[in-house]
Amino acid sequence: MLNQDQPKEMSRRQFLTTVGKIGGSAALFSVMGTMGLLSPETLKAADYTPPGKSDLSLTSRNGKKIVILGAGIAGMTAAYELGEAGYDCVILEARARTGGRIWSVRRGTTVTEAGAAKQVARFAPGLYLNAGPMRIPQFHVTLEYCRKFGIPLEPFNNVNDNAYYYNENVGSLSGQKVRKRAAKADVRGYVAEMLAKAVNQKALDLPLTAEEKEKLVNYLKVEGDLNSDLFYKGSSRGGYKDEPGGRLDAGVVRDPFDLKSIINSGFGNFFSSEYSYDQQMMMFHPVGGMDAISNAFEKRLGNRIKHHTEVKEIRQSDSGVRIVYTDLQTGQTQEVTGDYCICTIPLPVLKDIPADFSPAMSRAIRSINYSSAGKIGLQFGRRFWEEDEHIYGGNTLTNMDISSIYYPPTEYFAKKGLLLGYYTFGPNADKLGNMTFKERENHALMQGAKIHPQFHKEFEASFSVHWKKVKYNMGGWASYTQEDRQNHYPALCKPDRRIYLAGEHMSYITGWMAGGIESARQVVTDIHQRVMKA
């Protein structure tokens, strides 16, 4: 608690740190905004000027050939932009499909994870699971290509306070599903009450005038929905135990959880993710599946993409590059040559491919870890989350292994529905990923039924993915430490003679499609400038 025994001189930084510790990022940002310490975000548009065809026409530089490894979002972005400028590009892609991690699983989709049996998706026609990327923030460069290619989008309602928090082994609220709005209202209310009283009782030596302190208390009163005595007694923000209705039915506001229960619940640990920079807002996704993006690129690149070509060697000399690959349909070993190579192969795969990299590049490639990530799509014969619980999109968060349940932001009121039964990271993802497909399904249903008892009765089909076991990926996305960024990332960013790396791992927005796009456009610029200077 904050009291008069604290040092009389408390800096603004110390005060904000204390607020953050007690109330988390929500309270911190609110107080900072009130004190005028936050300026509006200025989103910097992607600083990119495409190379023009005129730069290359009628010059000896025209016709340079670029070999691109991987038809994910980075590889196809590079091929598209370079092709627009008149470069000759070829993409080698081991899979039968494009997109890399952009993967919309539909009826008939198959996968054989490392050490596992073959899995076949048996979803109903029209239902799909975005096994990789599933949402696009409003400020990501990805939307530029959606606009350019005419890809129709629809909202992805990322945060829905009508969904639940559900934690186990956390005190009196253990095993209770609590609407997010209720937990958020109570946390904000109690934190605002404590801070408002501390300010009024002069328990904080703030760098504020008396008038400013009064403004701060008034703000906290509104923020926490406190009564005139600065007590939090509950709020309609948290919902009702009897909903308001007709002319004579004003409703009855729910009773708040007591302070001890809400603190021990651990629900506040979820707030930071929902308030984070790239999660808090309305997002978007393509109508009909995320693969609409990769399909749009593929349509424009045509036969420049060579499928079923598994890279076996990456060689280079002072005059060019030579890529040895196996045609997986014929089993024949072939090779392709070019002036430069753009390699978008994920680092856990790339490290095992013989290549003429410098020692620094080879060391950097071997040193980067990738995240564990897994998903399971669960098809149900009835959209009970809508019909019974009035949840339309968003997610439920939990401290169980499954971590989260995402509700489909599409086809509201349809008969059937496919929700994301879990989206897990780290140890939870590894635990589930080490299970068989059937064990994953059973585990997701067992834990999910604690939140939604309808799970077992309404369940019809599942399909799960553990990205560390998916061939040609072997991980979710690059997971850099601060030390990695200092010691290895610079080497990865530099061209290794005639070979350039691109992909989400070559960005500061790893795990997002925009990271792959941004990195590809930077490499396109670098190669074009190099060609023009030659």
C-alpha cells in the first residue's frame, strides 16, 4: 500500500512505476494520458519506393536474374516487386502450395508432421482454419497489397469483453468463468479507488499542483466509476445480474468481486496482451481465408513459381549464384543459376542446407531460436457460443494448457461453426504438440468443456498444427533475445556476397506477414541499387 512512510520526494517516473505495479498497463496508460505524458502515435508508413522499369530499360543492366528460395509472403513480395521492375525472377518452393505460414486448412487438407501420422481435415464445406496468420492490424503494410490486389476484407474483432477469463488454482475464483468486462471493471475500480485515496490523503508526494491533483482524482473517479466517497461499489460496466429491459425494468448491477479475489484471480495478467500495440484495435482478415493473399500473389507470378522443388545446396561465386534442388515429383536433381539469390527459408531449415555462407552468417543462422506455437480447429454442429452465451468473435483466455479459445468472426448465425480450440505458445505448445492428433483433440475438448459444457455434445471434427513439427518451417517465428539482436541480427541483415535473407525473421515485427513484406521490400531496394551502381 501507499502511505505516508514513503519518501517525501517521489519522482514522476517512480510514481508511474508504482501505478504500473499496482494496476498494470491499463491504469498506467490512463494516468499517463491524464497527466499529459502521452502524445498521439504517429504511424510511419512503409518507406518504400518501388524500382521502376524505366531504370532498367535500354541499359546493360536489364535482364538480371534473381533466384528466390521460398514462396511465402516475403518471397512472393520480392518476386512481384522485382518483376514489376523488369527483373527475371524464379521462385523455388518445396510445397505444392504457396504462402508458407499463410495456410488456410480446408476439407481435404493434409499434413504429416515430423514423427506423426498423416492428418486429413474433415471440416464441412466452407469452413476453414487459418493455421498460421489469422488477423491484420490496421497499420500493417499487408493491407497495401490487399488494396492493390482487390482482396475483400472483413473485420476480425480481436478483443471481445463479452467472452471469458477462466483460471484454475487462483483462490476463490478458481474454476469460474468470468466475463472479461466484469474482471476489467473490478480491477480498474479497485486500482482507481486506491490511487484516488492515496492522492487525497497526501500519501504520494507527486510533482503536481493542488489543482492538478484534484484533476487526477476526478479522472480516477470517472475511470473507476467510484462513488462520491471514492469507493468502488461495482459498476454497470461490469454487467448486470438482472439485465435491464422494458419500461419498468431498470436492471440490477452485478456485485463486484472482492478485492482479494480479483487480485488472486490472475485475470490482470491477461490485460497487457489485450492492450498491446498490435492487439488492441479492430483488425481485419480476407473474406474466405487468409490464403486469399497468397493466392493473389500467385495469380500474378504465374509460372515463375516452381513447386515441389526442395533446395539441397546454396552456392555462390564472384559472378553469380547456383542453387541445387530436387524435383520432388520426379526425384531428379537439378540446378538453377542467377545473378543474386533472395533466401526466405526459415532459419531452422536453412541451417541444415549446405551453403557458401561466411562464418559470421552461418553462425548467426544457427544461433536463432524459433517460437513454439500450435493451433487446433474444432468444428461444432451448433454455434452454441452465439446462441447460448452471446459471444460473437474475440477470445476467451485461460491459464490451462489450451491458453485461449478464439470464436469465429465470420458467418454469424450459421448452423455450424469452427472455432480455434487453442492457440498456444512456448511450453504449452510443446506439451500439446508432443501429443498425437487424437490426444490433442481430446485434451482441447476436455479443457474447453470446463468453459463451454456444450463442447462434447456439439463436436464434429478437428485439425491441429504444431509448427515446430511442420516440414519446411520447424518453428512458429523467429524469437530474438536482446543479445541475438546485438550479436547475430546485424550479420543476417547484411548481404552475404550475392545472397540476401528475407522473411519475418528479418524484421522487428516477427510473426506477422508485414515483417516478411517489409524485409522483402528492403532487399528489393538493396539489390536494385546495387545493380544500378554496377
